Amino acid sequence: MEYNDLSERLNKTLNSLNARFDDDIAVYVTHEKKEIVNSDNTKTTMTSSNYIFGNQDTETIINKIFIILYNLASLKDHLKNSLKEQGLSGQEVEDEINNSLHLQVLIDIINQEKHGYPLKKSNRSNKNPLIINFSEGLLMTAGAGVYVTPDGIEKFGNGTHKMTIDAEITDGDKNRLFSLDELVEKSYEKLLNLSKKYNCC
């Protein structure tokens, strides 16, 4: 990896963001077969599938979330360095953060992780943000469905299934600001657009 290549950093961060989703839902499914005796004394084998949600402990989920947020926040300094190489001050990045609650909250969360809560200085959002209500669940898009063929093979209907990690971002009084998804997606979008604006990637 080229550490100073902002394009590589953006791609790495995007991959990290996508780690919120797991397409391999087979690891979350258990299958159970039962033989049922019919009224005519013939036997029928029934297959049932059980989905196990939330099989990751809270610490594992929190660690995954902070890896994503740390990768996002680290783009700030890399973007500033890229602008300075072009003879710009890097203040453009600070201005973008100052004009975005999402970016302010992102930076505050990472600084709180490093320096403790609440921040005694450099609280950019003035919200003392918290991450609460960690969850892991199955995300099904329109048309998604599960059925078992007569020979016991599980098939998935149209649509997609993904396991997803989510949480809520609140202020220090636990008033909801936005979802983890919104924080991540808006922050990445703003930093990506800024890098494109100044031809950094």
C-alpha cells in the first residue's frame, strides 16, 4: 500500500464502510430435519431453518464500528496533506468539517475514544456524541424470501439478504442525532466530494 496515495486511502475506507454488511448469511443459519409420520403411516421429512441474530458480543460490534469510524476520520489529515502538496493551506478541510454536523460528530467520537469522554476541549459539534443501541440483524431487500425445495435445499427468492451492524448516534443527553449508517455515508460522501473538488484522487 502507498501510504500517501489518497485514492488508495479512499478505497480502503470504502471497503471498511462495507464491512458493516455481511453477504455470507449461511453462517447465521442452522438447519434442522424432522421426520413426521403421516396418518397413512408414511414418513415425510421436514426441513426448518433458524436464523441466529446477534451472535457477536458487544465488544466485537463496537470494535468493528470504531475501525470504520477511525478509517473515515483519518481521511481528514490525508486530505489536508494532499491539499498542502498543491500549495493550498488545508483550511478547506477544516471549513468543510465546520459546516457539517456529521463530520463534526465523527471527529468528536474519535477524539473521545483517544482522550476520554466528555472532551474538555476541541468539542467541534458541542454535542458530546454517544454511540448507543448497537445491533446486528438481517437486512432483506424487496422481494427477498426464503423457501425450501422438496429435496430439502434452501433457496433464496429475488432480492438480497445481508447481516448488518448498526447503532444510533445521540448527543450527551441521548437525543437522537442520526443512525450509524447516516453518519458513515454522509461523512464519506462529503470527504470524497472534497477530494474530487481539489483533484486529490
